[in-house]
Amino acid sequence: MPNQTQADQMRAGGGFIAALDQSGGSTPKALKLYGIEEDAYGSEAEMFDLIHQMRSRIIKSPAFTGDKVIGAILFEMTMDRDIDGTPTATYLWEKRHVVPFLKVDKGLADSTDGVKLMKPMPELDATLEKAVAKGIFGTKMRSVIDAANPAGIAANIAQQFEIGHQILGHGLVPILEPEVTISIPDKAEAEDIVLAEILKGLESVPADQQVMLKLSLPTKANQYAALVDHPRVMRVVALSGGYARNEANEKLAANRGIIASFSRALTEGLSARQADEDFDRTLAATIDTTHRASVAG
């Protein structure tokens, strides 16, 4: 069963979830935005050392606490590493009072019916057992919707719930993330289908269990109000999806009960070259604005 104190924080905490889960494919881009070019590291191991240093710096920054950052999503390699000699998930909860989540998907399959499903995860049970042992509260997995295709969206959401049940079976809380691409012309129509399919999927969740949902900021404000209020949903969070931070925060504030789970928008303006004082001040300002937008709705 999920940790009750952590579950209470996720249900009712006034704040947002930090997405610190860039994986192998997106790590070079994240480092470049942080001011570290690809010629600064000569191997994948060095690259992951650098991204862990960045994440550790964020997590240890004074403003990064459960007062405003109620949860954080980790990449598996981050979960397997330490911060100042303490396992990352343990450090997050015990030192920062931030609930730890783990990204579990292995990337996207090729596009079919206007969607990209998740690649198979044959080692998921072993990963989930390790996550439980390391004190992880929940998981996150992402698939993508590129068109208002009813068959594709139905398959996408069905896959999310199928794997979600597997995760619930390990006593973890899954964050289901069927991301609607923000640039598609039929985004609003896609979101109507997403809502209907998620409501259908929630009927399969037992009465004593809950899932979380991570959704693109909707075209229509309060599009997902029925999910925010649903008894099987612990929390609805929003991804920035490529919107700049200010625009993402404006859209977020217009949606009641939805909180942020931003990655690129969270690290915007941070640089490896910044002195700690500047780094901490920039991150604190970002955390403040994202927190305000999360509690405004």
C-alpha cells in the first residue's frame, strides 16, 4: 500500500510535481539548455554524471522543498544514485519532504492510428520491485496522441490503464500520461476523446485504489474537471508540453484543481555557470510562479 503521509500530500498538497526524468534520448538537450554542450563529455557515463549533478543541485537548492514542490519524478538511473551519500528517493522524502516518483516507460513505439504507444516493458515487474525497495511512491509513463483518431486514442488510453493495473499491483500509484501534442490542429477534439476514454478506463480501477493523471494543458479551460473530481483519481497534473513557462502557468491557472508537472519549464533560466546564489534565486523564482499557478486554479 502507498505511504499514507505521502498519499495525503499528493491528494491535498498545495504545490506542483517537478519532472526530473529526462532519459538517455532527451539528456543532451536538457544539458544544452543548462549550458553544457555535447563536446563537454566524451561518453554516456560522463553525460549521466553531469545530469545527476544538475538534478542534485536542483534538489539541494533551498527552495526545493515539500512546501511548494510536493513531488518529483526521477529517471531510473537517478533513483539508483545517491545525493551526499543518501539514496536519491530517500533524500527527497527525508531531507526535502518531496514525494518520489519513477519514470518507468522505455520510450515510444512507431506511430499507428495517430498515436505513439509505449514500447514493451518486459522487465517492468523487476523495476517496480526495486522501486518499492528504494522507497518510491509512484510511477510515470508517457505515450503520445498526435491526432483526434478515436481508435488510436482508445488503444493509447487502454494501454495506459493496462500497465497502470500492473503498477497498482505492486502497491505503487501510477501517473498515466497520454500526452496530446499541443501543436496539432484537432487538439480540442482529441481532448474530448481522451476525456471519454479515461472515464471509461477509471471504471476498471478498484474502489480502494487511485491513479494519477498527467495531461497536456487543455484547449478548453476545465476540460478535465470530471477527472479532478473523480474518486479514483488522486490528482490531475499538467505537462507544459512545449509551452514557455509564462504561457504554461497562465493556462494552468485557468484550470481548477490541476497542478503543474513541468520539466523544461522548471529548468528554464538555470545554468551550470551560475554561482550558487544566482542559481538558487532563479530556481526559487520559478518555483514560486509555478506554485502560484498550481494553487490558483
